[in-house]
Amino acid sequence: MALFGLFGSTHDMTTGTYAGRESASDRAARKDAEARSRRAASHRKAATKLDRQVNAEIDANRTAERSGTRGRGWW
């Protein structure tokens, strides 16, 4: 606290310019948490898209097997 005495009263600092502001470490932690959240959402979205593509391909193969058109070529 003696160091703050060189610049002014600690009471002035807490009620003045920096009052109610987010600290740098809190901001970094918040930004990191937001980035992790966005990254996780992106991974979930990509996994869902891939699952839907795979399921569509499986359904197409089942439909082709049932109709007997699979593997006969163009004729």
C-alpha cells in the first residue's frame, strides 16, 4: 500500500477512474472461456453435420438394396 501512496490515495483510485472496471486477468479468463465455448459449439455442429451425412448415405444404401438397383451399373 505504501507504493500507492506515491501516486495518490488508494481511496481515490477505487472510487475514480478504475472503479467498476474489469481487471486484465478477469478479462483474459472471460475471453478464454468464450473461445472455448465457441470452439466446443463448432465441434458439436461439425459432428452433427457429419452424422447426418453418414446417416443419409446409410439410408440411401438401404433404399437401393431394397429396390434391387444397387450394384447393377447403368442398365
